[in-house]
Amino acid sequence: MNSTVNGDVHQAAQITIYNSQHQAAPATTVRWPVRVGAVPPLASAFQPRAGLREEIDRARAHEATVVLTQVLSGGGGVGKTQLAAAYAHQAHANGVDVLVWVNAAETSQIVAAYATVARRVGAPGADGREAERDADAFKDWLATTDRSWLVVLDNLTDLEGAQPWWPNPLAGSGSRARVLATTRRRDALVSGAGRTVVDVGIYNRIEALAYLRERLATAGAEHLLDMCADDLVEALGRLPLALAHATAYMINEDKASARYLRLFTDHASSLETLLPPTADTDGYGRQVTTSLVLALDAAQQREPVGLAAPAIRLAAHLDPAGHPQNLWATTAFTRYLSTHRVPSPDSASSAPVTPDQALATIRLLHQYALLTSKAEDDPRAIRLHALTARAVREGIVPTEISATVRTVADALKEIWENEYSVPHLTAVLGANTDTLAAHAGDLLWAPDAHPVLFTAGIRLSDAGLYSAALTHWRRLTADAERLLGRDSLRSLTARENLATSYRQAGLPGEAILIGEQVVADSERLLSHDHFRALTARTSLAASHQQAGNTSRAINLLEQVVPASERLLGSSDPDTRAARSSLGSCYRQMGHTGEAITLEEQVLADSKRLLGDEHPDTLTAGASLAASYWQTGRTGEAITLEEQVLADSKRLLGDEHPDTLTAGVNLAASYRQAGRTGEAIRLLEQVVPDIERRSGHDHVHTLTARANLAVTRGQAGCVVEAVDLLERVVADCGRFLGHDHPQTLSARTSLAAAYRQARRTGEATELEKQVLAEQQRQLGAAHPQTLTTRTNLASCYRQAGRIGKAILIDEDVLADSARVLGDNHLVTITVRAGLAASYRQAGRTGEAMDLLGQVLTGARQFQDRDHLHRTAAASGGLWERLVRRAAGHEWPGAGT
């Protein structure tokens, strides 16, 4: 896109609005304290474990000025989570400003939790559109805030993947900042980067006996404690999890220590062949399995009778960190419970199990300490310890495993179909799907891939969890090709989603490689015009456009649009999306006439089908305005952009990213129309909001700052403009890279400001550098490259090197007329510049001839102020020509 400042052409910077998932505007007021995540309640008879607490607390004295980062490491069932929960409850009681509890078994769950808290604390750059970017914003916020905070990463499994998400130990609030993590991992990576490792083991004898006494006393069952208590805690291995199972059984069944010990010993003996010592990898399997069997046998006899065993089989295939309570109201779960219920001998009832009965079963399992259930509406309301879950799965009859696995998959799919998934819920459901897939092996692929596997990947992408989505689609693609064959439609779908995921993750090269394979396979397996093949080509075009291969993207989309119109109809959403993408590519290549034709059609269709206030309609309006702007139809662009801005404020809020983008674009049009005062006032309102929401280093922030600087230069504040642009160029190079398109645009704007300040040598050198990079990336005939070539000619003209300027302008004019057409704005602007060079060289007649062509071409534009400023470099020749053009005088010309 091009505009002029005092006759100098430069690449102006509008921000393009792309179709995206629109979310509510962020909250403007932070309500302290901020609490994110569900901290587990402390168990009945929780043991404070004074020795461990002293070891954990001792580190504070040595690291009072930095973030205290500690990892509680130990085997399953030893109480790591309970210790961390005790610190979280204490921090809450002490009034910590920010408390974050993350179930961190998968990195996506860390990202989702960070993204949620980023919005809650108003972290700069957190706009709700991309979870990973919001999570980064939260990390940055932690590094600079003076608020007190505690972050707990519970059940950290993927230490390698979690490395980027550890808060900086040297940042934050010093003694008021803390990170706690729990993990089973014990390798060297646990203790890296300033982390202190605390080993957590089983209870000592005194703690185990204290737990037994206090748990029974709390329930009013002290009479169950007898002389065998010592032997019982030793038989249970002093393992907190096994003690919880045992005491719950004793209370519910009114069995004393000695009686329970006999039952436990008998069952343990019978498990020798089922669980030999070599299979007990944690060292606690026998205690957990035995206590589980005893408790489950008892729960099966309680109301609702016969549902405890089938219910815990379902729960054992879900994430130990927790799953939503509403899974138990799904048709899949209640049908399974109805089918697998074991009725009591005196009951002949075969009525289907209701959701209320399913939840009553969960409460029953909670009473026997076989799982934990919280009443509140939390995505992780129900938790089953990993050791308990393993013991349950090992006891399932092999013939029942497949039905159990597919029931859990059906229920997860049902939840995703009926609920809108925000990043946090998506991460929870994704973690549960991954847990299920890990336990199921290949069972979810027989006879065909279960739909939940694909739904999970799509929802992760929709929630902005791009890294998690990429990992998911890589694994799913490999499994599909291994189990179903490369030519199955499921494999084709998985590869197509993998390509999209690469593009969303900012890896267009990989996306193109896979996308080309998908297109070829779609055409071979289906047909050239099958809607799947059209979708694959549209996706491939998006990857090419992202990689800068705009010509290739246009070639693809020019095939897709007519085929989609013929196959799906002109009103189909996929057809509209393909037209919009083609229009964007046309505009990027400077083919603005074609872009406008398509974009006017898309806008009209969106208004007719969706209404004036639908987000897609706003997006279509913004895209059309950008094309109007590029062709010099500034008045029409301003009218449209003013409407888009007003609608965005009303529908999305003043600080929504799309509203801010609309403000930047309107200011750019104001500047192009010469309304610099209005442009400056608007940008001065918008730029701080963009920087606060997107961050100092985001491309939108840098673009807006550059626009403000250019506008100040147009208003005559040249020194200030140069200073601002020098800072923008430095920031672009540091944050985006020296060859990023926005960096090149900022450098072009700085060169124009140098020319305006008569620093011609610096301007010339900068334009040469930009031109070399653009020719490498875009080619010599790309509109942006043509603009830079004519800017370089302006530098030579300003330096008095007229011959050099004329040679460049003549070459650029020939290329621009050939590539863009005689009446394109760039071509007309180049003619005006060449006329100025001819005039300066004394070739007045040739200059007048060129300006006559400029006037002829300019008649197509409804807004001509921009061309007046462009032609100002020709001096009085322009005014003389306009006055001589009888019947064609423009308002304001020559005055």
C-alpha cells in the first residue's frame, strides 16, 4: 500500500484484519486478589509433616531476593500434591495477590492456565486471541510486577516441553514470589535453572499413626483403633494413598484395625500371581491394589448398588488431574452404567441409570476415598489418583476394555459437541483425550478412527493452543497412516490438519510441503473438483501467502473460486472465504481492481446473509477499505472505515484488538487524505492501547507507532518523526528480524523522513538496503519493490543526480505499466516523479506530456487530494497543467 509525504512515496502501514474467532472484549479493571485454578482441599487428618516443611521453608532464608523455585519430587501416592496444596491454602489465607494452580501433566494445560490468568491480571499483550501469546504475556508480567504471587505446577510430567514456561527465578517480586512444582521425575533436568529439589517420601511411623488416629477420630470412629494399628500402617507401607483407602473402608464398614489387617493380608496374598514384585514399578502397587479391592467390593453393595465398579473403570481411563463432572450426565456414560450394572440379588430393576444416579455413584466412591469429587463447577472436579487408576485398569477383564475405552471417547466427544470450549476447558478435555489415547493403544482405531481424536486437535487449534495442536496432529497423522494406510480419507484429513497446524504455528515451509502432498492425494483419491480438493488448495494457498509466495497463492485461488461457486454455490461460507482470500492476495500483489471487485461482492453477500453487524461483515468491510485505500479512493475508504470502527466499538468494545486495528487503519486513511490532525489525535488514543494489549514488541504495536511517526512528519514535525522512526526501526529489527516485511516498511518510512529532513545520504543508503532485500524476497516487479525503486530515484533527484534518477524512474515506469497497468496508482505516482526529474533536467515538454497522462489516469479516482500531493514534486507544472485542462479542474487545484 502506498501513500505520499511531501511528494515522497513510501510504504504506508495498514494492519490487515483476518478472519478470526472473536471473543469478548477484555476486562478493563483487575479485581484483586486473582485466583486461577482449583486448589485441592486438604485431606481429612492432613499431616503437616514438619520435617519436610522445615526443609522446604529453609530455602527462603537463602533466596530472599529472587523467586523461590522448588520442586517436590517423589513417587505416586506419597502426598506431594497435598503438601503443595497446603502452601497454596496458606498463601491464600495470607492474601497473596495472584495464586495460580496448574495441573501441569501436559504443557498445553500450563499454556491455557497462563493465558487465563494473563487476562485476569490485565497483562500487556493478552488479548484473548492466541493462548500461547497470552501465556507469554503472563510470563512477562510476572517478571516485572511488584505484586505477590504463587504459581503451583502440579504433576509436572513433560519437563522438556515445560522449560519455556518456568517463571524467571531472577524476576518478579523477590521474597513475595514463588514457584512450587510436584513431579515424579528425578533426573538432572528437575534441578536445573535455579530450582531446588525436595524429596518427598512416605510417612514416617509417627506421621502414619497420627493420620490413622486423626482420621478415625474425625469420623467419630476411635473405637476402630486397636492394638494392631502399628502392624496395619506398616502393612500399608506408610503410604498416604493406601492409608486413605483403608481408613475410609474401616469407617464405612465399621471394621477395626485387626479385622481390616486380616482382610488386607488375605487379599494381598492372592495378588502375588497377578502383581509380581517385578511389575510393581512404584514399590506401592500391592498396597494400593489390595486396599482398592477391599474398598470397591464394599462400595458395590451400597446405593446405588452395583455401579461403583463400572464407574471407576470409566474414571480410570481419564486424566488423574481431573475431569468435568458433566461427563457423568452424558448419554455415553449413563448407557454404559446401565449395561454394566451388577444388580443386587433382591433387585430385579433394569431401569436405565440416570445422571443423578451416576453422580451419586461418584459421591459413593468419594466416601470410600477411591476418588476425589468437588461440588463446584470445575473442569477438574473429579480426580482419581494415578496409582488407583492403574490398579483399576489392571483388574479389568480384557473383553471389557474396548467397550470401556470407546464409552469414554464417546462421552468426551459429546461434551465437546454441546459446549463452547474456552482455552482452559479445551486444555482439560485435551488432556483427558490424550490420557485415554495412551491407555487405549490402538483400540480407538478399530474399526475406524474415533471422531474424538480429530475433534481434540481442531478444538486445540481453535483455542490458540498451537504447539499442543501441532503435537497432537503429528501423533494422529502417524497413527492414521500406520493403522489405516496412507490413502485412507482419515489419513488425508489428519495430514491436512497437520499442514494447517504448521501454518498456525508460524512454520509455512513445513505447511507447504505437507499441503502439496494433500492436494495431490485429494485429486488422486477423489477428484480435481471435489470439495475436499478445493479445501486443500485453499489451505495451501494460505500457506504460500504466509510464506510470501503470493503469485502461487493467486494461481491456486483462481482455480478454487470458480470451482467452489459451481460446486457449492456463491453463498456458501467456503466460497466467500475463498473469494476473500483471493482478494487479499490480489491487493498484496497490487492488483487492486480485481481485489475490489471480489471484496465488494464478499461484503454484499456477508451483509445479505449474516447482517451488517456480524464479525465476518466487519472483516469484509475492513478488507474492502484497505483496497480502496491502496487505489487512492480515500474518501470511500474513510467512509467504510469509520463505519467499521463505530460498529467494532459497539459490538466488541473499545479495547478489542479488531477495534484498535480499525482505528489504525482509519488514521492511515485520514493521513492519506491530508487530514493529519485527525489522524494524529486518533493514533494518540489507539497506540497506547495497542501497546498495552499486544505488548511493546508485537507487529501491530510497531506498525501503529510507525504510522504515528509518519503522520507527525506529514504535519511538519520532521525532527520528531525521525527520532520516533529510528526507535521503531531498531525495535522492529530486534523483535521481528531485519528482513521482516514490517521492518522493511519501517525503514522505508525512516528513509522518507530522512529525505524530508534533507539527510539525503542516509536516506539513499537505507533505500538501497531495503531494495536489495525486497528484490530477494519479492522480485523486482512487486508493487512494494517498485515503490522502493522510485523512492531511491527521489533520493538521487534530491541529491542533484538527475541522470541517475531518470534512469531508475524510466525503468520503474516501464515495469509498473507492464505489471500493474497504466492507471494503477503506483504507475501514476511514478509518472509524476519522472516528470519532476525531466523538469529538473530542463526537459519541460516531456514533463508536461507525462503530467497530462497523470491527469488522464487520475480521473478514475473519486478522491484526488492524494494525487495533488504526489505531483507536488513537479512544482508549478502540475498547477499549470490542471488550469489548462478545461472542464477538468479539481477543487483546490492551483490555489
